[in-house]
Amino acid sequence: MIGQVLPEDVPVHEADRVEPDGSTSRLYARVCADGTVTDWQWFTLANVPGLRTSAVDDVGRRLPLPVPVLSPDLARGLVVNVATWFAAPAGQWAPVTGTAEALGLSVSVTALPVELVFDPGDGTAPVSCAGPGATFDASAPPPAAAPDCSYIYRDASTAAPNGRFWPASLSIRWSVTWTASDGQTGALDPLITTTPIEAVVHEYQALERNGS
């Protein structure tokens, strides 16, 4: 077992010390069942800011990159002047939690998806919407208007700098909160996960015939 050693228990001058990096360490002894001290070791004391940083790192490793779900289908290409619906799988729209603990103190950090952001890559401003976005159902009656999670390209991707595709992206913005086992709580800066998209956009010319 490891027992804490206080200054009055043994002939040492201090049980705590400040490390060069500013953290605090405490002296502990390894004590056998018969009370014999067999070893001494300094342990870094747990602190909420340090554990919070570790928990945020843990969450960051767990956050999924958005899987773009576009309509028209990205594999066939998007179309000028036709609304492109963008969405992320519903399974990705769920909170993600990370935890860090040490010496009886723990901190949990939770990231909650709150906004989907589509950057079309054509020089216009990104479009954002709440929720994971709607997916197009060809068997359903056509909607009266395009959903909030949609964007209309006005130029074909042949006008892009590379002449092939617009460098688009789909992002999820996550709100982040934390809770410590000692009762402290708070909010942190949002996290963002992003997936790049090569948006190939076609332009089709309508043919008109006169009635003669």
C-alpha cells in the first residue's frame, strides 16, 4: 500500500514541493503491512486545470470526422442552380465524453454537436444550420423549399482555380462543457471537426425548341 507521509510523521522538512514547471508534488511512502517504510516517492498532485486539459485531449481523439452526405450524390457530381443538400449521419450527432483522473480527482469533458457547417469552397461564405441536416428522399413529394442545410452553386467547378473541383468542406461544431469530481463546472471553447470535399459541379445547358 502507499501511505501519505506528513512532516510530523517522519524526520523530513516538507511533504510538498513545487516543481520547475510550477506543479506541486507530494512525498509518499510505500508502507508494508507491519508498518515498515520500504520506499519514498514524489507524486505530482492532481489539479483541475491539468486534468481538464487531458480530458479535452481525450475528447478530441474520440470526436468523429463528419461523413458528408450530399444530394445530388457527390459521386455523380453536383449541379449549378440546383440546391445541394448537405448532412451528416445521425449516428454522428451524439455527445462525446472524455475523462481524466489522478489521485482521487477526476474531470469529465463533454462535447455536444450543435451546428453543421458547409463551406462550398467557391469564395462565398460558409452555410451553417442546426442539427445533422436532412437527407433527400427521392420517393417523397418534393419540398416547397430547400432545407436550411443546403447550398446552391452558381458556377461550375471548371471555374475553380484547379479547373476540376471546388475545395469544399463539411464541419461539425461542438459545444464543450466540463465537470470535476470536486463540484467545479464550466464551459470551454468549441471544438470543430472537418472533412474536406472535392466538389465537382456540372453545368447543363437547357435546349429550347420552337413549336414550328
